[in-house]
Amino acid sequence: MEKDWYKDLVVYQIYPKSFMDSNNDGIGDIKGIISKLDYIKSIGVNAIWLSPVYCSPFKDNGYDISNYKDIAPVFGTMDDFKEFLTKAHNLELKVIMDLVINHTSDEHEWFKISSKSRDNAYSDYYIWHDPVDGHEPNNWESCFGGSAWEYVKERDQYYLHLFSKGQPDLNYSSPKLKKEIFDMVRWWCELGVDGFRVDAISYLEKAPFTYSPNKENAMGYAFCMDICSGREGTHSIIKELRKIFDEYNCMSVGEVSVSNVEELYKYSSDSRKEFNMAIPFIPPVVEIDTFTPSNMRKSIIESYEILKSDGCWARFLSNHDKPRQVSLYGDDKKYYKESAKLLALITHLLPGTPFIYQGEEIGMTNIYYPTLSEYDDIDTKNFYEHELAEGKSKEDAFKRAQMVSRDNARSPMQWDDTLYGGFSNSKPWLGVNDNHTTINVKNENNDITSILNFYRNIIKIRLTSKALRRGTLEFIFKDSEKLFAYKRELDGEEYVVITNFSKDEELINFPFDNYTLVISNYNSNYSKSSLTLKPYEALLLKRK
Ligand code: GLC
Ligand code: CA
């Protein structure tokens, strides 16, 4: 296999609960995924990242694992998984597993035993602390809001949970626990998986418990970052993990909370031998409040500069924790198709490995359920309570919760225009978006101008051009607030991406004569030296 093969991947993320239901219980499953492998292949991607399919009580939708070495019955069996792996491999699709090792479920056997007494085989697998003056050991809060401590009577102690109380944090200062986790990772490698997306990994080592961050300045995720993101102990555990990945030639992408590019460098540079690349986690509420195209460009430039000679980037605008990209960064109304295609073009023609989140390729949009009870996501519910506590009215709190909700990305995949979008014949666990009557795979398959077919073209273009995968990056029109444009170059091959990331028209001067058009989202004439770009117009040119 070629060195750095992970730089030539285009990854498709599946959120199993919402992808395809094979047995009509309203919940997606592995057999459903198998039935759609040909579709996934038809997009042109060459890897699948599977969000967790392990045993779980689903308090955080599978990111709370109760058995690492088995499949949740609602998703199928280990045999189904093996069939999926073989069939994916036969189609030359790599399989990347989600690895959730910062915490387990509170229903994991280890935790059940650990909670029973202070002196048992698993008693130090989690982070336990005596009460202080009859209360929580300190003022730490969880990422999802509320105290990060939960009391257990049998031990007369509190355990730490940086996420929900159903997700107790593991204690990596226990050598036995660490070995157990590493053995489990090997077990999956032996089974033949090709890589791992490693969940919430920047939090492994905690700060001393006497550390007390200022509550006024930080809530939820920000609070946890302050407590324990990126500590040296965490980096050394990642380095140990990397050795296992390397033995099996597995790729790795870490999901990390970072506050600047220097921290991103630590996780994703080649020379430090941690991950091959990293997914920086930014809370949706922060993105909603701060997003502008020029901020996006600024952060891409910064991370490019710091990693260009020594690392790789995970390129994504969507995942199961974020609002839908066309609703968040584009315009899901008037310039819906144009902006969805612009976002695809930008992401797939940058250096770094592109990730597509299921449904993004057909331009799925945010879902706005009319009442809180229709939401499932624990984070949405806690966020709503938090906004109320901050003094917002019920109406305003709910509106904000609808915008940031992780359920925006989790509504079922829209396969066709039938009652439940072809996802299932029974009422799905989470409501299908009403717009499935027009936005669906079946419609878009047959329409050469669809978002889906645009993705297929763009991916093909990327995978057949080394300059677009490995070439240098140089931003052009840097002074414009509206244009997001760049050059890619390798061994004399040069491409130019020009996009008008705005709702307005924009006049540009550019020597179009010297280039041929490869693809665009409008039928403009790109031959004069000046041109008025239409709203969200996006094009790729190749130097003659
Ligand atoms: C990551 C996951 C998210 C989950 C959290 C806790 O951020 O992407 O879905 O809730 O970790 O495991
Ligand atoms: Ca099912």
C-alpha cells in the first residue's frame, strides 16, 4: 500500500441509526447499510467511517458503549458486521471505526462492578473521588452542561463524567484499564478494520482536582477544555495508541478540542506521530455566532501554514454533531442548490482528506421540529435548559436550541419521496424532514444537474488529479470579503478554484483565457477577462 494512503481517501460518514432500516423497526441497522453499499460506491468515495455500532443503551446514541467487542442488537450481530466489512472491502471501500475510549456507558460491566465497592477488580477503572464537605469534589461542569460529578451511594463517592452522567470517564492512570483498552483496539485491528476516528480524545488526562476554572467565563464544552484538554499525559497515551495503529497500517483521525493551531499541530503533524489528521471540535453555538466566509478562510490558511510540510487535515463541514452545512454556511432557501455545490467544491478541492456526512451529498437541510419533545438529542435538551437558566424566554431558548441541535444532522436519510423517505416502512425513531418529497436520492440520481451528481463529478476530479490531492495551496483575491478562491499546483499542473461565497453579484478580473473550465455550478461564459459572478457561483479551472 502506498505511504500516506490516507491522504488519498474520500470518506463517507454513516450515522447508523439514521441511514437505512432493513427490518422496519424504525431504526437504521447494519443490514440496511449493506443494502446501500452500491449507492455509497456510486458516489465515488473510497472509505466509510461508521459512527458507533457497539452495544449501548443509547443515552448518547452509541457514544456510550456498554460492550466494545459486540454489536448492539438493534443494529444486528457480529456476523452482520463481518459481512459488511467483507462486502465493503470487495468494493474497495476502507472501513474506519469510531473509537470511543474517553468514557464508557454506565451500563458497561466494568462500571457496574466498579460502582459496587472501593475494593474490587475494576474499582480504579473510573475516576472516583470522595465528597468534599458533603458535596461534589469541585465545581467542574460537563460538556453537556450541569455538574461533571455523580454520586454513588455504595462507594460513598462521586465519579467524573465530562459528558452525560451515563458516560463515566475512564481512568488512564490505571495500567490495567489502559492495557484492556489497548487490547481491545488490537482486537478490532485483527478483525481487519482499516482505521479509527477517535472520539473526544483530547480529554484523557484530567487536571488536578484542586484546579478551579472561573465559572463566569466558561460553560459546557468551554469549561471542559479549560479543565483538561490537551494535557501532556493525553499526548503520550495517543503516541502509544499510534504504535498499535502503525503495526496494522491503520489510519487514524482524532476528534480534538483545540483553541489554536499550535495545539492542532500537536495532534496531526507527521513528526509527532500522534494521529494522521484531526477533527477539531467547535461547539455549534460558537459557529453559529461567529461564522463568516472570511473567518473560515482565515482558519483554513492558519491550519494550512502550520501543517503544510508536516501533516494532514481532515476536511469536513458536516458531521453528526453539527447543523447541516447548507443551512449553516450556505443558503437553504433561495440559493439552495448553488450554495450546496459551492460548499462541496471548496471542501473537496483543498489539500487534506475530505469527509462527507450522510445526506450532505444530496443537500439535506436542517430539520426544525415544532416542539422540544420531538427532539432526541440529550445535548439539545440540556442546551434549552441552559438558555432558560441564562434568562432567555421559552420561545427564544427553543429557537436557539433548534439552530444548534445535533438532531439537524440526525434525521433519517432521505432515499425517496414515500412516507418515511424510503428509510423505513415504520415510524422512524426520529422524524423525517418534510422536504424528503423533493430532496432525496432517487430524484437526484436521475437529474444530471443535481447536488448528488455534482459531488460525484467533484470526487472523480479530485481522485484523478494528484495536484488536487497533494499539491500546494495559495489563496488568491485575498482582500475580498466575498471571494473564496485559491490555486493548487504540483509538477507544473495548476488548478484554480474561484467562488463567490455571498448572496450578491461580484465583478472579478481574471485571465480566464489561460484556463479551461473543468466544472462550475452556473452556465456562465468563462472566456472574457472580467466577469460578474452570480450569487454563490463556484468554478474550477485548469491552466492550459
Ligand atoms: C464526540 C461525539 C459526540 C459525543 C461525544 C461524547 O464529540 O462526536 O457525538 O456526544 O463525543 O462521546
Ligand atoms: Ca432496524
